[in-house]
Amino acid sequence: MARKKRKGSSQPVDRNGDKVINQLLGSLDDDNDIEGDIAELGGEDTVEVVPEIPQTEKKRRFFFGFAVFVIVMAIVGCISTIGFVADFTAKLLDNTSLKNEFEQFIFPVVVNDIAPFESTEDIPNTSKVTCAIWNILILKDTSHYDNGTGELVIPEYDVTASCKEIFGSAITLEHQSVGTGEVRFTYDEANHVYSASKNIRYLTYAPQVVEMTEDNGTYRLVVGYLPPALATVTGINGMEVSPEKYMEYTIGRWNDQNTLLSISFSDYSPETKEAS
């Protein structure tokens, strides 16, 4: 006998099957989780996009950097300029100071107006003695030579040492009386001393260095011979007076010690210098 279907009866639901499908495919309610998983999977290959700097911002940065560069270079330039001016000024001051030193050094020689020489061996002995004594009278303290009678008594070894200060340690000196009249230095052979007037008045030359060049410690000076009395008038009245003549001096300067090496005539003249 055939079985009849019941009307209105429903197909039995397989709950276990639904669970299996949901586990394999997931439910519709899990859409958000699927999108999240996709995002996570693709996250490793995602390149972060850096926003592009606007063109105006680039220009601003460029001009700022350029301005900083200009300021730095300006500071460096100022420092270099100051250093150059300082060095230049120092050299000028050094030259002036050295010229003054040389003028003082050769003063006793110029006072005596000794003859030109190429070697110290050519210097007359009388010139060496007078230069040595004038070096003491002009540049040294003579108070301890005063004997209270209006005369200065100078030991011969001081005269020898003074001569070596000018012409070098190799110079030789024979002691003798030199000069005439008021400007006379008398040598006492028995006591080995020189006597000189305490108040010597002289109207001879004073040195004026007008040019100076240097080569490995050897200085060549153009020296103007100016009468001291005339120099005094010039300083007071503001007059400009040229030296009466010019001589060329060669001085060796080593270890801050000066040695007069030679004297020769010079063809220097202010007109020649202005023309050049």
C-alpha cells in the first residue's frame, strides 16, 4: 500500500548542515570581518603616500637657506678683512718702530760723518774710537762716569764694548786720543781711561731713514743726513726741509742684534722718487 504525503508537512531542517556551511563560507553577518581580513592581507604591500610639498614652500626653504649662506659668508669676509687690516697695520707699525731703532743705532756714526767703507777693516781707527765714544754719550747712562769736575772718565773696556756694539764682535780697536777742540776725547794710557767734556755741544748731522729694504736679515737703508738744529726748527715751525745728503747703510740684524756692515754713497733724491 503506497504511503501518502501529508499535506502541509515541511521538509525537516538539517541544523548540522547549516553549521557546516557557516563554518566553511561564513555567515552573511561576518562581511565586515572579511573586509578586515582582506585589508590585513594587503597591508604589507601597501605603500605610504607622502604628501607632496607645495612649490611655494620649496621656494621659501631655498631662499631661507640661501640667506643663511650669504650671512655666513659675510661674517667670514668681515673676519678676514679685520685680520688683513690688523696684519697690515702691525706691519706698518713694525716698520716705523724698526726705522726708529735703526736711526738710533746709527746716530753715533752719522754724527761723526765717517767715510764710506765696504768692510769694517777699512774703517780708520780714529773713526772707530769716536763712534764708540759717541755711542756712549748719546745712548748710554753716563752718570757713573762723572768725576765731579765737569769731565766724564770712561774706561777703555767700555769704549771697546761700545765699538763692538756698532761694528760687530770681530772688530779690533787701538785706543788713542781723538778729536779736536771741545770735541776731543783724551786717552790716558797709564790709567786706561778716556776723558771727555760733560757738556759737549755739537752741530753735526742726525739720521733720517727714508727707505728700507730687507733680504734674509740684511737691511739696506737710505739715510738722509739732517742737521739737528735744522730738524728742531722744522719740528717747531712745520717747515719741510730735505736732508743735505743721502748715504746707503747696510745693517745685519740677527737675533735682534744690529751690526753695521757698510756705508756707501746714494744717488737717492726726493725728485727721483716722485718721478718713479
